[in-house]
Amino acid sequence: MIDNRSSEKPILTPEQAVKWCDRHFGIGADGVIFALPGQNGTDYTMRIFNSDGSEPEMCGNGIRCLAAFLSDLEGMSRTKNYYRIHTLAGVITPQLAVDGVKVDMGLPRLLAGEIPTTLAPADAKVINQPLEVAGKTWDVTCVSMGNPHCITFVEDVAAISLESIGPQFEHHPVFPQRTNTEFIEVVSRDYLKMRVWERGAGITLACGTGACASLVAGVLNDKCDRTATIELPGGPLEIQWSEVDQRIYMTGPAERVFTGKY
Ligand SMILES: N[C@@H](CCC[C@H](N)C(=O)O)C(=O)O
């Protein structure tokens, strides 16, 4: 998380971000997040560089961390416990709570043209559709939370060779902007286990937008309820797809590990 409030542009180049994210010769991270001045009436702007230097539209875990980071930066002067954050995926609203951060992640986008994917005509949804990857047919559902996600349901998520299969999903020609891929094991209608291969970052311990997209895919495939816990290697997230406003709400922790100068 970088305090970038005094400048409209990220103070690092994507190439520098790649070096910072290096786990051997840098700080080590899945990505770098910049807290910039707000735009169009928002409190702040969030920009992100993945660890490969590419720029995603949104980061669910990142926006929870950003809310906690901004709250620390503002200290006692803050007058409210929520922020309106401008992102490349639209305005996202994280709200600080006693037990973590609850984020209004907005509406899921389901049309192939919005993902984007060429798996279906641009105005059609991709739900439980076969896709050949690594010599196997996977039934996939595609959801955009501002960034692209391809979700597939498996019997045993621990048995998936993420390192070899993940890149083949990410770079599959049906995803012109590459994709994040979530492998989901349904434990019960309100408990899912997830492992993720992230676009631009590879295997990570958690993906907030991925957890949201996976719940949507679970509902569309009648595998889970509209509220569920998603268990990730980095810990659980609570996800709800509201029947009232059709928006996705994500609740999870955000904890400071350390601060420093680099
Ligand atoms: N790799 C993603 C962006 C980061 C997503 C993040 N981990 C999350 O928590 O949502 C992409 O390129 O879309």
C-alpha cells in the first residue's frame, strides 16, 4: 500500500512495481496498491499493479486493505467509517467494521462481452460451458467483478495442479484480456473451498474479487445459496449476493503487517 495522496499518478512505474513485488530481491507482494486523490467526487482513487506489472481494474482484498490503510493515515481526524473509492471498475465503497471491512463490490457482470471472453456471443452469458484446457474439458462459468474471472467446480480442490493448469487458463485464446481462474469445491450450500490462479500474479492465498465471482457462479449453477463463506488458503471471506439490490457484499479482515520506507 503506497501513500500516493500528493500526486495524481502512481509514484512507481510498472517496472518498479515488479521489482518491489519480487519475493527474493524486493519486498515481496502479489501487487502494489496506490492511494491517490479522489476523482469525480470520490474520497480517493485506487490503482493497482499486479506483480507482473499489468494493471487490473479492481482488487477485492486490496480495497479492504486500502480502507484500513486510509483510516490509519487519517488517524483520529476521520469523520466517517466508509470511503467512496474510484477504481477502473467503477466506484467501490468499503466500510470499516469492528471485525474487518465490509465492501459493496457493486453488480456482477455476466455477458461474454463484459468479461471479456469469446466463449459465447458478446450479449450471452457463459454458464457451465465446456472449455478445453490442458487436455481436459472443464465446465466453466465466467463472471466479471470489473476484472475477469473464470470459475470451475471440482470434486477435490486440493488435487488441482494449479501451477501447471493455471497459466493455461490465464492465457487461453478465449480470454483476450487474460483471466483469473477459480477452482471451487462445494462443501455445502453455504460453504465453498476455493483455490485461485490470478492473472498477472499466479498462485495467491486469496482473491476477493474471485471469491465474489465464485459465489455468483455457484448461485447461477444452483450449487450454493446467495450468502456463503468462501474458504481460501489465506482465510475465509463472507460473501453475499443481495436479493434486494443485486449487489455483492464482501466482508473480511485487513491487518497491518508493517510500515516502512523503501
Ligand atoms: N490479479 C487480479 C487483480 C487482483 C485481484 C485481487 N487479488 C483480489 O483480491 O480481488 C487481476 O488481474 O484481475
